Amino acid sequence: MSAVQRLVDFWRGIYESPDPVRRIQELEENYPQELIDEAETPHFLYPEPFYGPLEEDMSNDLLVLLMNPGAVREVDNYSSKINQNVVERYKSWRRSDFLQECGCVDTKWIPIPRTSSICKESCPLHGIHANGCGWRRTRYREAKFDVGLSFEFLHTMEYIPYHSKWYREMDSVRGWMNRATATNLSFDAVYEIATERKVKHIVSLGAAWIDILSSRGFQPEEDIQIRNSDGNVLGRLLKYQLTADALPIVIHLYPRAVRLPSDPKVVNEMRRMLGLPPKVDKPE
């Protein structure tokens, strides 16, 4: 069985169980008390280790590696809807379900409000939260129109699958997470996707996957910081090559934000690391 399929089956089994939270605790050794306590709080959000139809053909897609799904505004109003969607998604969604989201069909750069929704009713994320597909749609906009990548679907995979942002400061949980069964399955899947070139490109946002790659003996082939003429940092890029023939993994670090680059200097360095020519903006 492929590493990708093992990851999919692991989480599908969790969400097919009557009590997903308890099932995770049964499957993971030395499950941290901090996570047990968090799971018992009101409006706890189920973990989301990846988003997308990984077990189907991904050859025309983009994979984005992330730290965690992040906090949810007004979680007490939406936790039930979000958790119901998570269960349904991991149990039964197919590629055709995912491809209905708004970002897939956007053909030009559009404004995407941060505090309101322009999510279409046909989108599978519509109505689950006040912002609908806003976060993902913004990443599509950055990848498609800022960086100029050509792809059909944007997959994401998380280092820590839990929503609460405070895990960033918990070294004990991060240390355990780096050894967890779920994390090993995720890394094995990423390794397989890269070495077998199952997607078009792999990029990462933020520093989390630097930790996971380093812990498995991988160091960046390139590590560059791009500055403007005043010396201000525009972005930092790291390129990892897991094997000589694998797809490169390019990590983008941006001060105080998790996003793809928009500055032309950073964009073209990222494209070079991905094996692409410089971006040529088309006239309006």
C-alpha cells in the first residue's frame, strides 16, 4: 500500500469511528495531557491533517505544507458545523466534491474580504463558517496570480493538525508531535509525493516543515533572504531536495504572515527554485 493511501486510511478510520477524539488517543502512544484537556473544552475543533483528495490523481495539482489549520473566529457559533463537515469530508468526499470550491474556478485576481464572505452557494465550504472559503481562496489567488503557478487544485497538509494557535508555544507538544504516528504518516506521504512526482509543485508556508525535515536528516540545498534596496527583508526561501530526481520543496518565510510571495523578486526566486522560468505578467 502506498504511503499516501496509508495516511488517508488512518484518518478515514478515525472519522468512521463513533468517537473520533477517543480513537486518536487510542492510536497514538503517549498522547499528551495538554491535548486531552483541550479536547474536553467546549467547541473543540476536530483535527484536520490535510485537505484534498490525496488518494486520487494529483498530477495537475499544487501541494502546500503548513503549520496548523489555525484558530477559528467565533468558534462557539461554528464548531458543530465545522466538525460535521470534517467527518463527512474524511469519510466520503471525492475529487469532484473538492473541485466545486470557489478558488478552483477563479480566472482572475479579485478582492477577497477578510471579515465577510463572497463564497458561492455551490462551494462545499459555503455556510460552514462566516468567511466560507475565504482563507483557501486567498491562497489560490496568491498561487495563481501572484506567483503565476498553473494548477487545478490546491492541497494542504498540516504539521500539527489541531486548530488552536497556542500549540506554537508548547515545545512539549511539538516535540511529541514530531514523533507521532500521524506525523510520520504525513511525512512518508510527502516524501512519496515528492519522489514520485505526484503533483506539479510542492511549496511550504512558515517554518514548521523546516523542523520536520531537519528531524529526518534533510537540510536545505538553498537558503536565501531577499531584500529591497533599503535592506528590508522581502522574504526568505529555502529549497529542499529529498532525492536527486524528486520535486523540490520550496519554503517561503515572510515576516509576521503566512502567505505566498507577491514581490516580483521573491516570486521569481521561488519560481527558479521550482524549476520554472521568470514570471511574465500578461497585459490587462
